[in-house]
Amino acid sequence: MSSGGRSYSAGVDLRLVEYFVAVIDHGSVTRAAQALYIAQPSLSQAIRSLERQLGVQLFHRTGRQLVLTPDGEAFAAPARRILRDVERARKAAHDVRALESGQLDIAALATLAAHPLPELAGEFHRRHPGVLLNVSDPGVSARVVDEVRRGNAELGLTKLPPQHSSSLLTRELGTQEIVLVLPPALAEQLPDPVPLAAVAGIPLVLELTDTRTLVDDVLDTSALTVAVESANRQAIWDLVAHGAGATFLPRALAERELHGAVLRSITPELRRSVGFVHRPGPLSPAAEAFLTVAGVSPAPSAGTPAPPEKAPPGRRAPRKRG
């Protein structure tokens, strides 16, 4: 720090700065020592220590009186500024701990960012309106895991168990039934539930993110009739609503967003477990509070190492295009 052309050492004991300002404010070492509840000789020694640290003389000593030197006068304003900055920093830290301010970064799959994240975020905001939620959509589950592993997000909301996440901890939120969402005209001739094998004859509208990954994991992609692929979630929903094809979505999300579409269960039933991932170690108060809102288990479990990768059946075979 510097003032008036004079440079001061950055390695200054803040307690000594506080003592220096107290002596100025109270007009003498005696009154300052009484206000600080310390012995007068200890305070005098502290002032001399501060002068040694700064390399300047702060006071002229005239009997029992201390008068600021020019260096002391130059240091007075920076000293007060230091104490104000420290107090602001302490308050900011307190506010973060008390959930009165701060930020929580969450990476989420697209379908989970649409549901249930909005409901959780709304309740979190009602409880802690001063905390900013920053939500990103990295794409597929592996990228959600990567964002958390790299520290770009404190929490990841994704399917469980996530691949390549043995270094992360998981907290299960629940399971989702994945259903086939169809325009009424396509649903007329289909039973409920729809046999998985019958999906091969249905034109599909697939999102190039977690929905596509889900389909690739459970279906023989060589037998699918893919009518449209898109990275735009809203476009997928609009295409289904206008009869371009069917898609796969979690039931709760489809019921909320695709009014007028027909939902069909799949047999055998198609479900996925979803939840949060985070790095080992203590979480921020905001992250713990968010998990409390979500109602997840307070005891995290270690991530499950991914099995060796292999291509799903039929992955290399060409797909039929609608």
C-alpha cells in the first residue's frame, strides 16, 4: 500500500492497524488501552511494532502524549480504509455462511434443467433470496460430470450412476419413468404400454443430448426410424406437437410441457435414476441448503466406476431415415 508517495509494507498485522487507529480516535494511549481492554504498556509496544513493520515513525512522543508525524498522518487514511475493507470482507463471508448472499453453480442435463430443477430453484429462492443460482447445460451426462470435476460447477444434476465419476460423490434424487410421447395420430394404433420392439416402426424426433444418449443405451439404433435430430429442446417438443414424430421424455416433464400429446409407457418399463454429483470434501452452505431443499440423502455415496466402454448393439449399422 502507498499514500502520498510513501510506500508501506504489505505484511502488516491488522491487529496493530486497529490499535493505531484507536490511539488516534481516543487521543492517547491510556484511553485507547482502556477502550481495547489491554494494558497500556502492551499497546505502546504494539505501536512500536507497527512502526518497525512499516519502517516509519508514526508518532512524536512528548511525555505522555503522542502526536502524529507526517508519516503517521499519511498512514491514517489508508489504515482506516484497510479496517473498513476487512470489515466488509468479514460481513461478506458471514453473509455467504448465513446464506444471505453468494452464488451456487449447478450443471444440469437439459431434461432435468426443465424438470425438476425449476421447482427446486423456486423453493430455494424463496428460502434464500440473496443467493444467486447459476445453471449451465453442458449437454450430456459425461459433460455434467466433467464440469463438476473441473470445479466449474459445485453440483451436477444428472442421471445416476454417471460414467467416469469414481472421484465424485453422488446423492440420489429419485427415479424417472421414461415414456414415449406421440402425436395423437401416431398413438391411435399403438397399445399401452408399447412393446420396446414396436418403437422401430415409429418415426422419432430426437434431441442430440441426454435423450439421444438414453435411446442409444436401450435400443438397437440400426432399427430406428429417425425423422428429425435437433439440439434444440423446444424445437423437439414443437415437432412432436405438429405430428413430425415421437420422442422419449420423463413422464413428469412430458405431462407438464407437451399438452395434447399422448404418453405411452414402454414395456419393459424404462426408468432412470437421477441425482446430484459433487466433489469430495465439505460443500458450501448454499450447496448443502440446495440439497436440503431437494430432500436428498445427507449421506453421499461414492461414484460407481464406469464399465469398459462398448458400442451398443447395432451402433455401427446404418439407420433408416424417415
